[in-house]
Amino acid sequence: MVSAGMLGGFLAGLLGIGGGIIYIFIFTEFIVRLYGDIGLTESDMVKMTIANTIFTTTFASLSGVIKHYRMDNFDIKTVLPIAIPASIACILVTYLLTFITYSKTTFSILFVILLFPLIYRMLTTKKEEKKISGIHHIKKKYFILVGIFSGSMTALSGLGGGFAIVPFLNNLFKVEIHKVVSISLGVIFCVAFSNTIFQLFFNNTINNIPYTYGSINILLSFPVIIGVLLAAPLGVMASKKLSPYTIRMLFVGFCMLLIIKILYNVI
């Protein structure tokens, strides 16, 4: 699990996606193996997978944010307009999920449908298209909308909001990809941290497993977190050496892997 955490952490730093696609796979497999025979419902296992993924993402994104800050490539003023509505949406949706039996099939299909237009825009962006480094030309209402969307997707799937934030800023509003990755990691950290606090102290959903708070299992997450802290700064350093076009294509590649995984689980 430590090695899997290292892979997720590296991807988080490289692409600004939080590494969620890796963590979801890890926790899905281990939760079924370790706790599948103690009476957990399918809905409980889904919620536990999402909660532990978000918890681990907190450390992956924080490690990446610290690295960007030290490289003078992080500005909190560009993060907060998206992070605040995203955090609120994530906590609200997480709270609402405690009252329902959560079926992931319908959401998975909807998420795939939403993801395809984003991939198309990333693929059709010209290599030589000029990008800008700031975001001050973007109206605040768009930040609120993308924040609500990315925060809701995080609560429903466990994926970092980077899958919405990166195409939104890079393709629609022409912000340079290295700046986008920094902003995305900052937003992901704020959302993941606020959701983790909510899970640990205010959301008592699964309490029949030792060292489980809300739906977060500390012992299960700890080995993955170690790998994350080791590898996320390496991903940030690698992103500085790659061209914007290469980072975009890597982003698209992981989106396609995500779609394949979702459809495989549904079918």
C-alpha cells in the first residue's frame, strides 16, 4: 500500500488531480478484503472508500502545495474563490449521503457523460496556443460554479476536483497549465481538509470498525499516506520539466483510464 500511495502522490503533484483515481482502486480492494465479511452494506463500503480517498488526498495535495509554494508558484488568492464554494458543496453533499443508500451506478454513468466534453476540449487545444499566467480576467460567478461542481463530485466519487478545475482553467479560460496545476492542488487540499474534519468530528456513520471515525479508517489510510508524502514533491518537480502539451496529454490519458475503470465497475 505504501508503493501505491507513492504512485498516487506522484500523479497528484504532476497533474494536480489529487491522485484519487489510484486511492479509489486501493481502498476498494482492501475494504472488501478486510471488512467485507463483518456486515458492511455496499453503501457503507462505497462511503468508506470515498472518505478514505479524500482523507489521503489531503496529504497528497498538501505536499504538492508546499512544494509549489517553495518554488514561488502558489497564490492563495487564486485558490480561495474556487475552494470556498467547493468545500461547502463537498461537506453538504457528504452530509446528505448519510441519509440515503448511495448507489454509485447512476452517478458513474453521469460522471462519464460529463467527463467526455472536458477530454475533447483538452485534446483539441492547439499546442502553440498562447496561455496567460493570471486568472483575474475570469468572473467570480464562474469560480463559484466550478467550485460547487468540483466539490460535489469529490463528495460523490472521492476524486479530487482537478478533473473539473484543470480543463476549466486551462482550456476554457486559457490559463497556463503549470499555474493551473498549482491552483488545482490548492483547491483540492482545502476541499479534502474540510471534508476530513467533518468526517472525523461530525459525521458518525460507521462505528463498528476499530479506529474508524465517520467513514475514515486511520489504520487503513496510514500506509498510503506515507507513500503520498514521499512522492508528491517529486511529481511537482517533474511537472516543471514537462511541456504544457505533455501535461495535458497525460491528464487526458488518466481521464481515459478513469472512464474505463468506471464503466468496468458498472458493467
